[in-house]
Amino acid sequence: MRYRLLVILALCGFVTSFGAHIVATNLPAYAKGVGVGAFTIGLLIAVYDFAELFAKPLAGFIADRYGMKRMLLAGLVVFIVGSALFLGISPRLLLLVRFVQGLGAAALSTVSITLVARHFSGKRGQAFGVYNAIKGGGYVIAPVAGGFLAQAYGFASIFVVSAAVGVIALVLSLAVPGDRGSRATLEDDDDMTFSQFLVIFRDRRLLPVYAVIVLNMFLVGILFGFLPVYLFGIGYSTLQSGTVVSVGTAAYLLVQPVAGVLADRIDIRTTVVAGLALAALTIMAMTFTTGWLLIAAVILSGLGIGTVWTNSDALVSALADSNKLGASIGAAQSFKEFGDMVGPLLVGLITQLYGVQAGFIGCGSLALLCVVPLIRSQALRPA
């Protein structure tokens, strides 16, 4: 029963990753069809993340007060409505559709991962690993599915399928246990006020974890965004480049359940610090290698990034107060979105000014420099 619940929650996470990437990978064709340029493509990608950046911590705060299940279902409904909205409006209003989708994704993503922490406190690492692996499947399936749908049935079919996936998750989520019986429970002294919610962003125990999350997202931006730039520069074909990136993606996804089990058996903090150090070192090493050594570095960086990705979530849930769990995880997810937006900009700026090797070494060094203070930080130790 509990693992059926885990699959349902992971499917909710899958809705967000699938919904984001099934559209994003087909935006060039959309832009050509409606006559807009590259800036609009970037804006359409960014607006989804922008909505999640601000909505995730707020969704967690509301869920802590009004109930996790209610917020989960509300997020799914908003996502479904946002997806279906494209069918009834001008294609030029896709920006509005993406923003509404992002709001729904923020709610259901934050709440689903919070419920994993709540219902699997005994084997939290393993549960987070399974959750993130299934959610990550959306990043793999969506580009292929989106390309097929757009070519065979038109761009609008992408939103039909996105809405359908959301409906499936909504129906299954009705079986998620409720956590608030009535509004009267909101008067409990343990409920978090809005001022306490804002303090979460300055929580000294959680700040080091937020820093790890942001730095790891910088490395994600390199592995999946700028590795193809380096590969192109050293003469790799498009097929060869795609294959190398896919190997890194596979390592990133497959390690997450294993990393979660290790966190349960060893120590969450140790796995997070080790994963960050491994990812930083191998990212720096990439631009000095080619051939099989490069592939080995890509695999190792994927393993490190995947370990930090899933176990940093588990660490936040271990450190957070129980009545602030949703808001704390929402804040962590918001920092993840922040790193996802800022990381590519930073790497791109360094690369533009000093070359791709400097971009890799600069961000890898920044992450590596933070490993020592993170090891020494008492804040990273769950009580």
C-alpha cells in the first residue's frame, strides 16, 4: 500500500517534468509557425521556471496550513486547465499557457515530494531516490513523445497529451490519504504564520543545504546545457554529442534510487558532500579529456549530480521542522529553480568571455571550494 502511494506521488512529479519538456523541445517548430524569434523561445522556457520559482515555497506554505492533499489536487487541476487552455485560445498566447502550467506544476511538485518525506520517514533516502528516478523519466520520454506528436498530429496535440497525463495523476491522487479534517485545525498553535514562512529562507540549518542545491544546479546546467558546446568545439558530430549527453543522463537517473539507499544506510549528509565533490572534480576534468576518458568523466559527474539531487531533498526533510515541512521543501525547490536559471547564465557569461574550459573550471571550482565549509558545518547534521 505504501509503495503504491509512492508510485502515485512519483507520477505527480512525472507530470511536471513531462509537461515542461514535451513543450520545450518543440518550441523551435512553434516559433517558426507563428513567426517569432529565439528570444520568444527563451521566454517561453523561462516563464515555466519563473512561475515555479515563486510559487513553490508559497504552495508549500499553503499546504502546511490547509492540507497537503488539497494542494496536490489543486495543483493537478491548475496544470490540466493550463494545458487544455491552449486548445481554446490563440497560439500566440502560449506564454499565458506556460505560466498557468508552471503554477500548477509548482504546487503538485512541492506537495508530492513533501508527502514522500512525510510518509516514508523510515526509508526516506530510498523513497526519494525512487521518486526522483520516476520523475526524471519525464525528461527522457517527453522529447521523443513530443517530437512524434508534433510531427504526426500537430503542436496542439502536445497539450492534449499533457492534460491527459495530468488527469490520470489526478484520478490516482484521489487515493492519497487526507491530512486535514477541517478548517478548525488551522487554529492550532503549531501552524506556521507567514512571518515564520519568510524566516525559512534564512534558517541557518537549512542555508548550507540550499547552497548545495544551487551549486548542484550550476553543474546540471554544465552537464546538460554546455557539454554539447564543448563537444562541438572538439569536433564531435551531433549524433556523437547526443550519445555522450544521453550516457550522462542515464547515469544521473539510475544512480538516484541507489544513492537514496546509501543515504539510509550511511548518512544523508555524507552522500551529499561526496556527490558534490565528485561532480565538481569530474566537471573540471572534462575539458582535459576526450574519448573514453571523457565518457568516464561524464558518467561520474552524472552519478555525483544525481546523488546530490535526490539526497539534498532528503536532507532538507530531515532538518526541517515537521509543521514547516511543506514550506521548507518548497523553499528548497525554489532554490533549485533559481540555480537552474542562474547557472546557465553564469556558465554562458564565463564561456563567452574566457572560453568553454574556463566556464567548466570556474563553476566546478566554485562548487569544490564550498565542500570544505560544508563538511565543517554543524548545520548540515540532522538533529
